Amino acid sequence: MLDKKKPNALSLALGTSFAVTLAASNLVNAADNPFAANEIKSGYMVAEGHGEGKCGEGKCGENKKKKVNAAKVNAAKTKLAKEAVERKAAKEAVVKANLAKVNVATNL
């Protein structure tokens, strides 16, 4: 069979103090809302004369967006210029080829 252990003085003292603490404290107070906000009457300062800053107005990344857009426009312009040079070179090659054919035909 199981032997029953006798509680010693320390465990009795700790158990009693725990029970008394639980009984004395307000574990549940349903009348108060624990999530209610309290109005602060004083203790904080608001800067005067500074108005609204950029935060919260959607302007934080404004300059970055302009730089990115400018970079995209420059890249597109460079690409178009490169393509125009390639088209011009291709047209010149066709013209040279046609001239060579004409020269060959007239020399016959």
C-alpha cells in the first residue's frame, strides 16, 4: 500500500500563506473593464508651432519614388536610343547589300 506522508511545518506554512493570499486578493472583478482606456489629464507635452510632419501623410517615400521613376525613364530612353541605332545600322546594311546587288547586275 501507499504510505501517506505527513506534511511538515514548511509545507503547511507555504500552503497556508498561499491560501490566505488568494482569499485576500481580487482575482476577478467583473465590474471593471481591464481594457478600458484612462484619460490622461496631464503629464505630457505637445510641441507648439511645429504642425504636422511628413509621417502619416504618405510622403515618407516621395523622393525615393521620384528617383526610381527617373531611373526607369532614363533606362527606357537609353533602351530606345540603342534600338534606334540598331535599326539604323540594319537599314544601312540592307542598303549596302542592295547597292552591291545593283553593282553586280550592272557589271554583267
